[in-house]
Amino acid sequence: MIIMKTLILVVFVIFAYTNVNAQDDDFGNQTSEGKWLVEANTGNALLGTTGIYFSTSDGSSSYNIGLDGGYFIMDDLAIKAGLGYGGFSPDEGDSVSSFSYRLGAKYYIMGNIPVTLDATGASGNGAENGAGETPLWLGLGAGYAWFVSDSVSIEPGLRYNLSLNEDFTDEGVLQINIGFALHF
């Protein structure tokens, strides 16, 4: 319940900020050199992630909260980093938690088709599989950036994650996600 109230508050603040600043004509292109990007994405419980998710089943729950940030080093190209924190609370037994990180780049083709390439990993007692290995993924994604204002975009996309630690898993993961980004 607290997470839902927090999410509603964040959405309200973003839209209030957007409406106040929509009258300002000094924004220019959202993906221009020197601009900043802060984004939150939906996540996937199978990955060490900087996304946001919550799931519950049969009395067990898992969650993650995280953000990515980036700086446009040239028009349409941002270098990004992200951090996340998550956990799993089983119906019975001890809870586990993990920290996640992401480093990579995001390029906007024609200003509204984002393509990402990044490395994502996790550490902590919730990041390990049964053999004590932690995940490390190479992710490639693409989507569409719908700019609802000069400073806010909604970015649905498709992402493929290739495991770089075969001791953790040798399978890739395909995911569909939705991102929400602030550009300033």
C-alpha cells in the first residue's frame, strides 16, 4: 500500500512539474548534448535490475526499486548508470536482498527511437543462485519514446538480456518493459 501511494505521489509530482514547465520555451531538444536523463523502468524478477517491480504469490513476495540516470555526451547519445535494491520474502524462511547496478549507453535514433546497450549485475544474498553465483547480463533493447511534454517521455520497449556468467545461468531473458523518463 505504501509503495502504491508513493508511486501515485511521484506521478503527480512529475505531471505537476511538467505542466508548470511546459510554458517555458528554453528546453530545446530533449536529447541534446549537455542534457540529463533520469528514468525508472518496469523490471523483471529474474534479473538483477534497476527497474521497479512488486509481485506476490502464495504468501511470498519479491520487490525491487531503482533508477537510471544519464548524461548526453553528444546529441542523441547518453551514457547511463543505475542502481537498484530488491528483496524476496518467502512465505516461510529468511528474507533475502540484493543491490543491482547498470552501466551503459542509450542512443535515440531520429530523437524518439531509443536503443540501449548495457551491462547489468547484482550482488548480495538475494542475487545468488543455488551455487552461490551472481548474475551479470549484457542487455540490448529498443523501443519508442513518446514525449508527453518537453521534459517527460514514456518509453515502451523490448529488451534481450544475454547472460555473461554461465555459472549463474546460460539462458538469455527476453523482456517487455515500460520506462518513464525525465529530461532536463
